[in-house]
Amino acid sequence: MTTIPSLGYSIEIGDLHQGSLSKLLSEEFSTRKKVIICDENTHEHCVSYLTTSIDSLANAEIIVLPAGEENKILEICMQVWEALSEYKIQRNDVIVNVGGGMITDLGGFVASIYKRGIDYINIPTSLLSMVDASAGGKTGVDLGAYKNQLGLFSTPRLVVCDRIFLGTLPEEELLWGKAEMLKHGLIQSKEHWSTLKTKSASEITIDDISASVAIKNEIVKADFKEEHIRKGLNFGHTIGHALEGFFLDNDTKAHGHCVAWGMVAESLLAAKFGTLPMEEFNEIFAHIHSDYPPIKVERSNLPQLIELMRNDKKNNATGINFTTISAIGVSHIDQSYSEEQIHEVLQELFIAH
């Protein structure tokens, strides 16, 4: 078991039976109600493992949500809050979120708002949520096509990442998580990038997961409210979120898929109009292209993508905000490019020829 201390809580990576989960639930919450929030997939594949192996969860109330990013919305939160009220959940009870980033984002938001905040524990079950949502204290839901527009910073009591849950996932789900790990390498550690490049998603180890979580955690601890260096974690997400929002209601694309190509696009911005050497862009492009199916849109859709970027929550008065890189492992925050430059890159990468 690897334990990574964060801001008032720990991220435990390894066999959950060897960590502090059972002790925390049986001691601090021994007489308190427990609620598990999950989606249809984790209810089928993960929850029974928890309720049969952790005695304190055997009688937990279970709230099952529909799966999918399109359900990370305020209307679903309202239904969960109503259920919590029906179960008579009080301020000293605890919510256990079991699922991918959609569940940990929404479940953390629900817990942080209900009765002005109750304790929650995150058990991420996808590679993406283990390496991304496990550290940082970001909770929230989407507003229409705009990602994570409603939310707040709120930390869990504990995060437990057990690789056993990854065995329930198809290869492509692991691939989406690998995209966020590649991002950690591109913004801060060329060594991490080089290690991941040599591995398929299914070959990623607990040590690789721990290395990614450690990179993100150190950034978050230095800048919890995303006022300076934490913005580096947004690499690939300005264009990635626009792609994800665009496809939300039609041929939905996974977050990791969109972020992968968002990183390519934002690297191309830096190569064409910044200081990233073209040979390093070519290295990034070659690896992403080999692992992640290209994303294509119609030329007429480019203005809609740019409009989605204009409304991204990371922007400020200076315009569309990017994190870019000047070399693999070296990132720069608060970078701006003209809409003509953005349009040129989008056209080069995402228009079918």
C-alpha cells in the first residue's frame, strides 16, 4: 500500500484491505449511517465487493445513478439530495462515492452542499479517476455543454485506489485514463512520459499510477485554488473540453479521448506559434495518433468549438486561456493565441481531408 499525504486527507494506492478504510468506517463512523453513491456499472461490478468485504458497509444505503457524463448535471444532484433526506442522513454521516470521475465529481459536490457539507470518501474505480479525480478536491457538475461549470473545492476524508477495480474495465477505458497520465508527464516529467510511451494501457502498474498521482498531488498542494501553477494541469483541456462538450449530445466522446487530442492541438499551437520544437510535437503526435482514434468534425463546426472555448471556466478578461509546453516536461500557464491561430490548428487536426 502506497500512501500519499494530501491536504488534510490521504490517497491510498493498493489493496484497500491493507489501508485505513475499514478502520475509519468502523471507528469514526461506527454508529453513523453510510451511503454508497455509484452508477449502474459500478453497482454491477464493484459495490458487492465492497459491501461483502468491508463489514461497515454491509448495511449501507445504496444510491444508483445512470452512467455517463451526460448525467453529471444538477437535476441528478437534486434527486440524490431528495434521497438523502428520505434516508434521514445527518451532518455527521458519511457518503462513499464508488465510480469513475463522474461519480466522484458529482458525489463530492452532493456531499459538500448537503446540510452545508458532510464527510465523504472516494473510491475511484477507473484509471482516469484514480490518476485525475483522486487528488485535488475539485467537485462539480456540468451546465449544458460546458464542463464543470458548477462546483466547489472540497476535500474528501480519504481516497482509496485499488487496482482490482481496473479488472472490470475494457481496454479503451484504461486508454482514457492513460491520457491523463501522459499529461502529467508532458507538463512536468519527461521521464514519466517516456515510461508510459513504452506501455500499453493494460500494462500500466501500481507504481505508474502512484507516480502520476504524486505529480498531480504536489501541484495541488502548492496551489489548491488554482491561482497559479495548478493551471498547468489544464494542459489539453481547453480544446479537450470543447471537443467533449461538442460531442456530448451526439456520438459522445470520452473525456480521456478528447483530452488526448486536446493535448495534440495545444502542442501544435505551441509548435507553430510558440517555442515547442517541431520534433517534440511530432513525438507527441505520433504516440497519441498510434493509441487514440482521430477525432473529426465538419469545417462548419469550427466556430462552435471556438465558442465553447470562449465560455470555458478557465478564461479571464484576456481571452481564451491555455496551458502549453515549451518542451516535454516543461509547461507554461496563461498562454493566449488568436482565434485565427486556434482556427488554423483545429482545421489542420480535426477536419477530414
